[in-house]
Amino acid sequence: MKIDLTPEQEEIVKGELKSGHFRTAAEVIGEALQALREKEQPAKPSNGAQREAVREMLEFVEKNRVRLEGITVKELIHEGHRL
């Protein structure tokens, strides 16, 4: 595949090569494409962050005596994991 870069894009690639961060232009483009893929995917919280969020939700429910009509907090948390 042949790719035409703008002069600005070419300068970015050259700058990355000159800095030593990458050995080839293909590595620079590969890293950029990987960053694009990661940016497009929704960020998933780490397991520790999920546990903390669940703990905070349960504390909030207990402290504020929240009543959920027809759904339990556990079911609500499970539904949140599906998103």
C-alpha cells in the first residue's frame, strides 16, 4: 500500500525517527493506527476501579436509603456491566 503524507505529517514522522522513539516510518504509522483504534474503543475501567465504583454505589444506597422500584442494586450493577 502506498500512502501519501502531507508535509506536516511527514515532518512528524521524521521527528519521531530522529528522536529515536521509532526505527522505521512503518513503526510510527503502526503506533498511530493502534492509538486510533484504542481511542475509538470505549475505555473499560480496571477491575479495581470497577470494585471501587460498586463500593461507592452501595455506600450511597445505604447512606441515602435509596429504594429502587422493581430492581435490586445488584441487578442495576449487573446491567451497568453490560454497557
